[in-house]
Amino acid sequence: MASSSAQLFIPYSESTQGPWIVRRAASPFPESYPSQDAAIAGAEAIAPALSAELGRPVEIHVQQADGTWMEHNYVVAGLVAGTGTPPAGMNRRHA
């Protein structure tokens, strides 16, 4: 069954200096980041164009040190104005 959203993944990096990467499926994006926060910001920057290209929302998943995955929730300015409730994955912020 196909997912109704595109998925971006940020795998955990053991090194405090990275590199942290953003992946879509098994393919990493070419840029690497020095921290998890920078990788999350990179994924948030990639998400709107990817969403527009694919015509569906993008979810960002961040791997924790214990190996579990957490959905990173974020707000994309301008994409949800006047639409009522934003699509899943686009209406909350990561704590």
C-alpha cells in the first residue's frame, strides 16, 4: 500500500560533529550537516519543494540515539493559509 505522504529520514549520527544527512528512501541528499538541528532545518527547507513536486505532504522522521524514530512536526508558512486544518505533518512543531 502506498503512503499518502513522502518521507524524509534523518538517521542518528554517533559523532557529535556529524555528518548528519537527510535521506529519501535509501538515497541521501548530497549535502551533509554538522548537527542534528542543522539536518532538521535542511529537511524543512527541502520539504516544500518536494511536496510541490510530488503533490503530497512530506513527513520528516528523526532517529534517536536509542534507534527509535520520531516524527518531526513542523509548520510550513504559506502552504496552509486559508485551508482550515493543515495536512498531517504540517501542523505541529517538534518539541
